[in-house]
Amino acid sequence: MSPILILAAALGGAIGSAARYIVGVSASRLFNTTFPWATLIINVSGSALMGALVALILIRWDVSQATRIFLTVGVCGGFTTFSTFSLEAYSLFEKGSPAAAIIYMIASAVLSIASIALAMYAVRSLH
């Protein structure tokens, strides 16, 4: 574990976290509902970004380990919000909305995994 790799993760995380905040606030204003649309959008788009970046790194980009960590662990890790997802799913249950909680959990899991698969397929098909 080198200081350069830690710095790469930290700098990427700062960028990802700032992007998460901007997207989260914008989505919350746009949808104006108690359903956690912002987190769903962040998780799905972050998963798509992760899939595209990993595919590009594997098949096209010859980048350093620090760059890979900056992009994946840092930017994508700072942007996606799985811990927030967990809290929001629990809160929906706690507020007496089990159907919304279940829909939210299933949609988050299925759409995030599908986003990675589709993004990786799209990038690989360009190669």
C-alpha cells in the first residue's frame, strides 16, 4: 500500500463524492418525493460508469495502477452510495412502506448489475 495509491483513491473519492452530492441534490429537487430516486440514479449510473471504465482499462487503456485506483476505487467508490441505499431501504420499512422498500431494493440490485453488464458489453463491442 503506497502513499501514491492512497492519494489516488482519496483524490478520486473527493471528485466522486462531490459529483454524488450534485447529482443527489439535483435528482431530489427534480423528483420531489420521499422515494429515494437520487440514490437509485447514483447507484445505477455509477455502476454503468464502473463497468465502462473497467472494460476500457482491460481492453484499451494502458494506465498505471494509480490511475486505475483513482478512477474505480476513488471516483466510482466516492460516487456510488450503497451504504446510503441500505439506510434508505431500512427507513422505508421503518416508515411502514414495505412494498416501496422491496421495489427499491430489487430495482437497485437488478438495474445496477444490468448497468455494469450493458456498459461493459457496449465498450467491448467498440473494440
